[in-house]
Amino acid sequence: MNPVQQINKSAYDSQNVKNNVLSINLRVDGLSFVILEASNIVKAEYYEWQNRDWGNAIQKFTEIIQKHSELKKAFKKVYIFISSQQSTLIPNSFYSENKNTTVLETLLGINKDTFNPYSQQLKNADITLIYPLDLEIEKLINTYFPKAIINHESASFIDEAIKTASVKEKLYLNIGHQSFELIATKYSKLIAHNYFDYTTVDEFMFFLLSFVKQNNILLKNLQLCISGSINMDSKIGKNLEKYFPVINKMSVSPAIDKEQIFAKLKNYTLVANS
């Protein structure tokens, strides 16, 4: 399997990585990794595939990791960012770690024998994100990266949204190849968060506008902040411009700078490592 995009700086020394940070993003339809020297990307690769099945994804993860012997070296730190739609937010006043498994079973309808519960305290709100980590993915991480710090990408996305929120209503839209994630903020606080799968433009717009309506957000007052995989000249891009008067394009691809596709993972890593 070949990467869709890659960076390999000539100055990168794969034999001496003790001062470098490795960060890997695992998602059902792809994998990406960056190796940072200070705040600079010295090596990075981005993979994607169409099959949205975690069993298939784990096979792909293993294949890619085994192909890159340098990923298994002794880095200063290793971060794993999990991208999945299986997560829930609990206010800290109601959070109890010993209830994580029960909460995930009840709210997500998953079998407790297939996962271990993980949690992550948001940095910018008194909220904890709880998510299940598939036992096979956990096994893979423990096998190749036993000292890795595991985070959920949505926690980083929500923290970033709250940090940049304002008194006015903002909608943060992160677009994937067949899914998207939404965060709504107002008065610098989190209002709502959700994920949606889509296959057509009409589905995309229906879920997006339904989210706006259900959360009583007024389009005329709204700033839409977009990141992810979208060409603004596409049908989705033109529909967004039709309905949303104020759009802030945060890191929309395709990009002229090939580092753009790694920008989010790099930023989340720097924040986690700060």
C-alpha cells in the first residue's frame, strides 16, 4: 500500500530519533503519522481506503506499521490519536470512572467484552470524553507502541473549538471522506457535538441543517469554521456557501502546501506535548 501524501526531509535521521516525537492517527478509513523534530515535520505519511470496517482497518494498520521499521524506534514520546464516532461527553460533576463501561454499553449499545473504556478530560471545559477502544486495536498499540499516550481526536477538536469560541454562535465542521463531525459553541461554551455518515450531497446538507435547527442556531448569526477533506468548488462547497453567510476555511484540502494534510495531526500533537 502506498501513501496518498508523504514528506521526507533530507535532514531526517531515522537512526537517531530519541529527541523526536511520533504521532499516529488511526481511523476506520485510514492512517497517518508525523515525526516531529521540535515543531517541524521531518517525516510524514498519509494513507486512506474506502472500506469502512475496523477489522479491515486493523489489518491495514499492521501492514503499514510493519513496513516502517523506524516507527518502532525509541522516540522521545509517542502519541496515538484515535478517530472514531463512538464517544460520549459527560460533565465532570456527573463523571465517575468506575461507570465508564456501563455508560458506553448503555449509550452506544456495544458489548463490554469487545472493548476497554478510555476517558480524556477536556482542557478547556469541565467535561470528560469517554470512548471504547477495541481490544484488537489496544493489542496492536501495546505490541508496537507500549509507552504511547492514547488520545481521542474528538477531544482535541472540541478543545480547539472551545479555545477559539466567542460570544457569537460558531459551528465547527470537520469533513471526512464519508462522514463529518460537528461542534456548536455560543458564549464561548460548548452547545452540542455529533457525528454523521453520508453518501450524497443531499444527505450531507440534511444532517448539517438538521443539527443547526435542532440546536436553535440562527444561520444569519453563525460563523462556520471548516476543516478537513473538501474542495470548495464541489457541490458540497457551493451548498455551504449558499446557506452560510460567514465561512472560515481553516484547513481545507486540496492544498498547495503538501504539509496541509498533516496540519491537524501536527497541531494536536504540539498541544498535547505542551
